[in-house]
Amino acid sequence: MRARYGAVLLLLALTTAACVGVPDSGPVVQTRSQGDISSDSGIYFDPRPPQDGDSRSDIVRGFINAMTATPIRTTRAREFLTADADAAWDPQKRTITYALTPTPRETANGVSLTLTGADVLDSRGAWQGALPEDDRTIAFPMSMEDGQWRIDSAPDALILPETWFERNYRQKSLYFFDPTASTLVPEPVYVPTGQALATTLTRGLLMGPAGRLERVTQSFVPRGLKVSVGVAVSDDGIADIPLIGDAGPLTSNAVSLMMAQFAWTLRQDPTIEAIRVSIDGAPVPLPGGATSYRVDGGAEYDPAGLQASPLLYGLQDGRLVSGTANALGPVDGPLGNDDYGVRSIGVNLEASRVAAVATSGTSLLTGPLTEGDDGRVDTVVSGATDLLRPAWDLADRIWLVDRAEGGARVSYVEDDTVSSLRVPGITGERVRSFLVSRDGTRLVALLRGRSGTYTLVVSRIEHGSAGRVVGATRAEELSVEGEIQLPIRAIAWRTPTSIAVLSPFTPSVAQVRLASVDGSPVGSDSSSSTVEGRLRDIAGSPAAGEETYGVTSNSLIVLFGADRRITPIDESITEVVYVG
């Protein structure tokens, strides 16, 4: 499932009849009932069952084919297994996608096949990257049962063609809290399309965050709980979440945080307006005696920042300006009144403070946005080599990357104290630009190799429970939409889980593509944008409803959506950014 979407490939023969799948529960339905066909798809595909006299290769081929049943279910696939293999097989453990139709080969002990271009997702649907090479050849031991060949052991996975996967799965997010429980952090997962979206998302949330992210995220949904049946959504949009298991003691604060996680996760189902949670049949008591919790609740935990300013900020003749796209004007503060000799800026989320890199790139200034605050402008960093544009997170930390002679140095400023942070895969590299998510858990960097190639990578920032930064994970490469390798000029946030990537085609034509923060390829339902004009930068925000702009020397161009309006700006404006 790499960046091959849209490639001209032979359509896999075993999926010609498959289309949108509808799960009865989770990523895979482990039941022998046929299930219902989704009301949003009139297409049904019931794969061919085993036939008398099928060869061993026929049985393996049929098993692989049967996993593309529509609606999604494993009933047919289990018919190709022995009774013992059926009882042991757990396809919910992971999902494997492959690029080309595998050819079964008979061996002395059974059948083997090798998957080409295989990727893997975990039990929650979180993308894990390429399937290890040692796991790409799968051996199927075979046995005779009632005079017919059957598979005697199958890998615990749903094995799907990537083209089919792309049609039948969509990327959503599970919402967990940061270690301080002050903001929600979205974790992308892939879930099947169809009527059971709420059930699938709930089961993913109950699994909790990945173990390797224990210092990045946490969950207030108690471990040990399961969905007793499925999440039912009433005609008036109330989702009933029946849980069973030992929840332990639940404080009112823990309930409030848990309900915020459910609300943010389940609001992705457009049929849901409010939720009710019960544990072992007993309703979870809600604040104020409410009977349900609206899915627009928990707004204060918005990962994009509830109080974040929606305005644009920039530099004009070295002075700070702000406003909307068609009305950028000087701010009434020290950096707006005087030219301090700065070349790039970052504004904190509340739009009360500004961090500015000096024209030399060797120092960082900070000061208030407006005159009403402390009007002093301070130098908080000096002696740097080449500071990139600074970034702010919701904790009011300033993030910095200095392009030193020996490679990039990452640091952050907190309470006027500068601290260095070693980020494996970014520290010491040639960094062209970087971003930090507003929730403070992701650092994205654009690296340039010595051969001139560009690589986009992401590291997860680790925190202690008090919010102190304690480390960073090794940076992993992100896949940029499209197959053509293009140079990358600029990056900006598009949503809390996606990045807009600016690549020039020619001096006067550019393409803006997307990258997902989990490293997975961006599917064909995304919207790349080809723009005429000499774009030098992108101004983007993760907040819903805020435009992504292409920045030229004299205009701002809306990059996504039907309205590609162009707003003239003064040619003396050299920088345009959102807060963060």
C-alpha cells in the first residue's frame, strides 16, 4: 500500500466483483452469518466456495479470494480451512495488503505464495509500514478433510489486494490524550466503510494507544472493556455504546475525559449527534445529570487549539502584520511598529506573543503581539548558525531547528529556558523546513539528501505527566501523494493528521500534494492541486474551515476546494503564516 495508488496496474482477477464492504464488527467480521448489505452500497460479492476436487493451489487461491467478500466478512474464507485451523484463525490481529496477485506454488508440505509490495496494519487499523521481507512468503500447510484439501494453518491476518483495500477502507482517527490530559491527539487508523463505523471506531478506541507511544499519548477509556454487541445509532442520532468488563473506579474527571475521547472519535460518523455509554448494563453517569453526551462536546481539548487565532500573520518591510487574506495590516505592538531586522516569524496559538528570527539567522527575538502587553522585545537565542522559521505548540513552547555546520540541531524554548532535544533521524541531518503539531506530539521535517532528493519524516515528541519534554522517537519517512518524484519547496499543516506539500513542476506551475502523518500512502480520494503561479510558500492551518494558501510575491491563492480565489497582497509582504 505504498504510493502506488492511481498506478496503471492489471486489476486483480480475484477482486473483479468486490466493491464497498460493510463490516458487522471491527475491521473483520468473525461470524458464520452472511451479514447485511450496506444501505449505501447495492453491490454484493459472495466469493466462490471450495469445489470438490480442488487442488491445493485452488484452495489457497480461493482462500485469498474469499477475503474480498462484500460486505466484509470471513465466513467464506473459513470454508477453506480445516476445523482446527478455523478455530485458531484470528484475522483481526492485523491486515496485510499487497500490490500484485500472488501465484500459489505447491511444495512438499503444502502451498506457498509470495506477496509483492506488501504493507501491514495492526489490529486497530494503524498503518505499520512495509511487511518485513521474511514475512512476505507465506506457507500454507495442507491436510485432507472429508476427502478434500483444506488449509491446516493460516496467518492471523486479513490479506487484501491494495486496490480493493483502497476502495473499501477509509482513514479516520482515534483520539487519545497527551500525557498532561490537556489536549486530544489524533491517531490515524483505517476502517471499513459502511454502517458499522461507530462499532469499528469504538473497538479501536478500547484497544488504547500503541505501546510504543506510552510517553506520547494516554487513554481514559479503561482497559479491559469490550463492546458487548455493537454500537446502535437511533433515528435521532443517539449512539448507544454497551460495554462489558471491569472498568475499575471511575472519577467524575475520568468520565469527562473518557466521554471527550468517545465524542471526538465518533463524531466522524455523520449519523451520530450524541452518545450514551453503559458498562455491564449500567449507564455511565454524566456531568450535570445529562442523559447523553453531544459529539461536539470536549471542544476545549481540540488538538488544533480551541482559542487559536484564525488570522494570518506576516512580515511587511520587516514589520509584523496580521489580518485576513484581503486585509493584512500592521499590528499595534513593538514588532509591528519598528523594524527589528527579522526574516521569519512564529506566533503563539493565542496570538499574544511572537518569535522572530533575525535576518542573519543567528538569533531569536520574542515579544508581545500588541502594545497593551509588556512591550519589551528580548533576545532569547544567540550564536546560532541558521535558524529556520520557529513553531509554537499549545503548551506555549517555541520549537527551533538550527541548520548548524554539522547538521540540524533541535531545541525548544520554555519559560525563557532553551533546551536541546536529540531527535534521531533529524538531528544532524540537512533540514530544509519543519513543523510541530499544535498538540506538541509530532515534529515533521523536510530533509534534503546530498544527491538533491527530498524526504519528509516525522518523529513523535515524548512528554512526562507534568508536560516536560523527555525525548523523541526515531523519525520515520512519510509517503507523499503521487508517484512522480518532485522537489519539495515548502510544507504546511492541512489538518491535524495531514500535511500539504508544495512541489514546483516548472517555474510557473506547482503541485500541492498531501502526506499523512502516519506514513501511509494518501488514497485516491484525496485532492492534490495543480496551481499556476510562482508559488514560493504555503500558509496552512490544521484547524477546520481555515484555508490553505499558496503564497506568491503578490498574491494568496486558495489551494483546495472549488473556490480557487486569488487575493492580491502587497509585494513588500515577505512572509505569511498562521499561528503555531
